[in-house]
Amino acid sequence: MSRLQFAHIPGMGPAGKTCRVCRHWNTDSHKERVCAKAAELSGKRLEDLTPVSGGTCACKYWEERSETP
């Protein structure tokens, strides 16, 4: 079975925005970047998700973060 990666379809969010500048792009316990919104919506732990590249196009849940990692 594949592991969940995104909260929604990449590219369906604001044009020109990426996961790198989204407040939901967070670090799991293994220091990999995953989508916290995907975890929230699915009820899964961050560690159970597939890592997301910072260059992935924004989805509809994209929210600007206050600082860029």
C-alpha cells in the first residue's frame, strides 16, 4: 500500500507557490519534510507520510508560512 503524501492535488493552489513556503510543510521525527495538513486530514502521524519536495506546486490547502526554512 502506498503512503499518503499530499493533502490535495499539487498544482491546484495559488499559481507560482510551492510547498517550501507553505506553513504545513513540516519536519517529522526523521528530519524529513512532510505535509502536516495531509496528516491532519487523514489522522495519520507525520512519520507515516511520504516526504514532500519543497519544489512541489502548491495545493488548495496552501497557506503562507511566516519564515522560509
